[in-house]
Amino acid sequence: MNADVTITDLSPTARVVIGPPPERGEIDQEKVDRVWDELCASNPKYHNGAILGYDSHEGNTIHAHVDEYKRHATRESANTWVDILSVTCLLTCGEGPGMRAMLGLRATNTHRYGDLWEFGPAGGVDAPESRTELNAQDLIEEARREAREETGLDLSTTHGEVSALLIDHKVGSADIIVRMNLREMPAPSTNWEYKAVRWCTKPELRAWSDERPHSLIPPAIAIIDWLCPKPG
């Protein structure tokens, strides 16, 4: 297991509690703005907006605060260290050894992990305007929204279940894994974030992780170990 990535089971009734931001040292806003402008110049698809910053979790309660995407995107260069709270939509079809899961090939110009495969779609949890708590159904709806926006899939009638929390300490992201088991394997449309998609059985996932790990993002390897652990 990669020490930079941890995965923890969550109850289907997990929730997100939104509170004040944690106390941090003074942030150099001029540097944040300068680094952000450089990122936007290199990729015009960057867009700033409100996000949920991940703070911590206790059992099935995840603590977060409202922040800005650009403070996450510049976390290393400008020392903001804002971690983003996201959802990963784990799309599966079938049960048992014949179960298949969908992975997407990230585009070259995504913010991180370009040209690597991941489970998805995935994306940041929208910051609510007035609420201070998101329940499991809210998180499932976030996963459905990501699926619709990134792959064109309508999962409005597909059962979803909050399953785990995956933290990528290196890039500063905490992903709530929402599993959705489909009756068939659709051919999702692709957009600027995904260049291709692929459905794989558990044995195929295990072999992929063992034989070609450098083609997968580290969180994908952690999900494979969690979904289909090695024998013994």
C-alpha cells in the first residue's frame, strides 16, 4: 500500500459536517493570486469557485469547511495546504468474480495525474449555500451530478451507497467513494477530462495493478486493493 494514500470504510449513513476553517498561519494572498494566474494561463479551463475543504474525520463523520478552489490548486506553491473534499463515483456492473468496474483515462491537461487511469467520474463536493451538514443522500446526489457532467450518464434511478473515504495525502484530496451498481455497462461519452473509458473484471483489475501500476493514479491502486485484495 502506498503510504501517501489511505482508505477507510464508511457506513452508508456517513455525513459531512461543515464548520469554521481550521486555524492556519498567515497565507500570502499575493502569491496565491500569482500562482493561480500562472495556472490559468497554462490551462484556460481552470475555474475558481467555492469548494469544501477537508479537515478531518471521526468514524463516519467527516469535518469540512468552505474554501476556494484556487487555494487548493496552489496549496504547495503558495503554502495554503487546503485539501479538497471530493466524491469518486465507483461504477460497477454485476456481482462476484464477474463484476466489472469502470475506469477513465484522464486527459493530459488535468490539474494532476494527467494521462493516467482512475475510477470515476470524480470531482469536488459543491459547497452548500446555507446548510452546515450533508447527509449520505446528498453525497450520492453529488456523485450522480459528476457522472452526468463528466460522462453523460443519467444515474438518477441507480442505487448508490457511500462506501469508503480515500485520502491522497500527496495531492491533498479526500474522496468519498460512492458505489453504484448498474444493470448494464454503458458506453459513456467523454469530455475534456477523460480520453477513454474501460470496464474491467476483478481479476483484470488485480492484474493491471500488479503488472502496470504506473498507468494508474495511486488512489486507483488503493481502491483495487480494497475492492479485490491480493490472496493471502
